[in-house]
Amino acid sequence: MIQIPKEVYQDFLRFALENANPLKKSRYWRECIGLILGRIDGESIIVTDIIPIGSGSSVFVDISDYEKVFSLISFDRIDQGEVIVGWAHTHPGLGLFFSGTDIGTQITYQSMHPLAFGLVLDPTKVNPFSPGFNLYRVDSSTSRPYTVDFHFTEEFNYLSIYQQLTQELFDVTIPISEMVPELKAVNMVTWKNITLTLEKPSSVQKNTPFPIKLTLKMSRSQFFRVSYKLRIYNAKMSSMQDFDDSNEYFHETFDSGTLAIFSIVSDNPNQIYFQLEHMRVTDYRQKYYDSPALGIEVVSNE
Ligand SMILES: [Zn+2]
């Protein structure tokens, strides 16, 4: 049996989320890789640490690179019985599986130690019932990967750790309160217990960019992902964060999440119309709800 302490999981999840911030568009996400240290006692392994090695658009790291990494592990740790028990990498938004490359890497690890395992983490798969990762080994005769059982050394709530970390990272990367001060709700639409709120500054000027914030709120606390297609009438996007030409957006968040902050410009900023052509909200059980076409009118009575 493989035992994993909560802190080790938390640190690797943090590394994964730093490289695949759920508040950024997925095209900015990067995969990352680490080495797993632990102590082996007969058939059981206690994981002691995951050492981050690197991140990038592809996590293929040639085994020769590891020589450099192995040298980072201090001799003190080796004296205390810690050895490399496996490797960890992320598949942000891609799901939990072992690719062909992963199988090759894993075979190399197993040739060093037959109990070595590979951990694959997809931070988008964290939910109340799953920490968002699997452990794998490869069958030496068929070269097929199979999952390996593990347990945590203590019980904890996976989702609340995820929430805590994303909130911390969110605070570091996008200080919204500083970026867009004094927004007030100007309109709200509700559909199937889901509320969309649009906020803008209390006073705006013609032909001068101003921010609009779109927030989605679920009726009860839960993890969900949402994709939507948005049109704006009577205004143009002036500059935007994480928006592309297709106007099809994707987001993952909790019960209340900022979906987007647009900067828009209009010659009639007190009469703007947003239309959500479609919106799909998927919960952690993969159950989804499609919205009807929703119109949100931004009218200021100034
Ligand atoms: Zn992989």
C-alpha cells in the first residue's frame, strides 16, 4: 500500500495550480513534473515529498535530465532512508490516464525499482470524492498501465484544499479589487437557481473604456465548470483579459465565481446589451444544464 501525507498532496497541487490557474484560460496552462521521494518497507511505501522539477507545454523530460535532478537530493535525505519512489506529472484539463510517453518513462522508473509508480494529477478533476490524481504502474509483459491503490495518512476535504489554493493564487495573480474598484451590480438574470450578475462602475463616459464584470452564482456550494458564448451589442471590447476572437469561453469555479472582466467602450455606455447565446454549466458529476439564450441589458438611469 502507498501512503501519502496531506501536505505532500497539497504542495504538489499548489505547484500544479500555479502552472494551470483555473482562473486563466486553459491555453495558458502548463504541465508540470516532479520526483516522488519516499521510504520503502517491504511492499509498502510512505511518500515523504514530491520535488518539483519543471513545467512546460510538454512534460516529456528525458531520463538523462534526471541525473541533474537526482544530484539535488541531499545525502542527508538518502541517509535517512529516502529514495526516489516514482515521478509525478500533471495533465491539466486533459484527464487521468497514462500516455504512450508516460508508459515509456514509467518503464524506466520500474527498471530502477519494481515498486516505482507514476502519479498523474489533473487539477480540474478535484472534487469532494477525488483528489484529482491516480497512481499507475505498467505491466511489464503487456506494457499496459494499471492504477495502484493508495491512501492518505489523514482524512481531509480535497475540495476545500483546492478552493483554498485557488483563492490564494487568485489573490496573488489578479487583485480584482485594485483593478476594478467600485463596481456595482447593474443587472442580474436567474435561470434554474443559477444567477448571473453583471457589474460596472457607477459612472462611465462615452468612448472611454470601462470594466464590466460577469459573475455566476450557484444556489448551493459546489464545483462546476461553465462554457458560454457571448455577444455584446452597442459596445466594443476595448481590451480584454484572456479573451479570444471566437467569443467562446470556458471557466471552472466554485459556487460563486468571476467568469470574466471585460473592458468595453461605447458611444452610448448607458445602454449596452449582452447576449449569452448559450451557456453550459457542468457539475462535478458531469451532469450539465444548458441555459436558454439569455439577454442582459445594461441600462443606467443617469
Ligand atoms: Zn502524461
